[in-house]
Amino acid sequence: MKNRIIKGGIAAVIVLTTVAFTNTKKEVNTEASEITWVGEKVTGSHNGTIELESGHLMMEDDKIVGGEFVMDMSTITVTDLSGENKGKLEGHLKSEDFFGVEKHPKAKLVITSAAAKGNGKYGIVGDLTIKEETHPITFDLKMDGNSASTSLTIDRSKYNVRYGSGSFFDNLGDKTIYDNFELDVKLKF
């Protein structure tokens, strides 16, 4: 009888421990989520969108502990132009000069750690892969119920996206395209 009680107690502790430390996967709603980009050059800027193919956050006790997001780079659109100019810029962004989407159709962000800062804000550390180049990235993410948002600044030159970069080419003058571009991300779960 005593053995049965002890074994039952041990089993209960194991079950409670397992439940207490179980991660849950919070899947992103790709249709309701939005990624917008802004790229600047000496003479102005352009903006557009990129679609999220998939994504999730790993949660433990309602806190972010990891995650992974995949962007479909073939969906890059330009929203500040129309007609022939829109088509030309979209084609150029998809070409080898920029993101080479035929060979590199996906970009991926893997969250490697997250630190709660209070009021739903997290300091995120992750690995961003674009054109098969992976580099660490840090940013803040704001969680609010079933939504999250962040803004990221990405140095394209680290990912072999060099077209028009003053870091690699001389005498570009007003044709220079700045290395940093911005992503504004709004996620729905």
C-alpha cells in the first residue's frame, strides 16, 4: 500500500513537471499579418510589401522562448509606383542584383532567445537568413494579446545584396542606394 502511494506521488510529480515546462507553438495567421519594407537612396525612397509564408512563436508560461518565420521573397511588391515603373522595380528587386528569388525564394528568421522587458515588450536575438547568408540580428518585439509588432533595420550588404551600394562601388553619386532597409512587421495569431 505504501509503495502504491509513493509511486502514485512520483507519477503525479512527473506529470506536473512535464505540464509545467511544456512549450506551446503559437502559429501566425499569414493572411492577417503584414510585412512592409522601405528602401532609401540618395534621391528618395521606395516601399512595398513581402508576404509571410509561415511562422510561429514558441511560448513557455505565456512568454516567448523562440520562433521561426519564413518570408516568400518572390512576393516582393512595390506600393509607391504604378504601371511600367512598378513592374521594372519589382523585377529588379527579384533579380540577382538584389534578392535573386529564383535561386533564393525564401528568407528566414529564427529566434534564438527572447528576454522579457515588461509591458509585453521583448528583446529578441535571432538569426536572419537572406540569399543563403545568415547573420545575427537583435530587435524589440511588442506582444499584445494575439498580435505582435516590430521594426527591423537590415544591412543588405551583409547578405550579398550589393547593387548600388556605396560600400562596394565608387562614384555612384546620386545613384547610391543605402545599405540599410527597414521592415515593419505586424503579426496576427
